[in-house]
Amino acid sequence: MSCSTEDEKFTPIELSTEGIDFRVEDMLTLTANVPQEGIEFSLTGIGVYADKVCVSDITVDGHIQNDPSMPIISFCGDWGSYEQNGNTIDFTIVPNQGDKIRLFEFTIGGGYWVRFLKITQAKE
């Protein structure tokens, strides 16, 4: 008999970031705050599971933006966009013109190789 948690089944994808500072929330989740003006940043998969890097789920303010069953290499919405080239994903988050903060949730990878990103954007 062993003591284990559900999270032990999952392996976080290692990421190198440029243009944004993430904090570790837990083993699988990174968080960041971005300004109202928007931001451009990139993520690059590194390490053993670098080839698992893809955006498999996008949620903005609790609303799913894509079909999570189909990883895609580029996507555009009124919130911004991203484009993947190899193991690197370039993100653009446009200015928040609303009077509420925006919460972005991106799932990178899938299955047992995953990383969750939670990004909070300031309001106008």
C-alpha cells in the first residue's frame, strides 16, 4: 500500500518564458498578472516533454474559446491570439477595455503531460 495523490499521475511540462513572469501556484499551475494595456510573451517547451507543448484549452472569464479535443497551432479571438512554431508558442493579449479584470486559463499539453496557466489582466 502506498500513499499517493491524483497529481502524482501528472507530469508538468517544463517551460521557458520570455516577456512574462509566472509564479508557481502548485505542481501543475503557473500564475501571472498582466497590465490592462496587454502583453506579448512566449513559452518554449524544454526538457524531456518539450514535444508535448501545444495549447489544448483556452478559457477567458470562464468561457471556453476552442474545441479542447483538437489542439491547434494558432487561434485568434477578441481577447488576443497565439501562434505555435515548433516547441514555442507566441501569445498576444490585447488591452482590456472593460471595467472588470479578465481571467485567462490556458492548458498546455494534455493527458499526463500538462501545465496550466492562469493569467489575470487588470481592468481599465
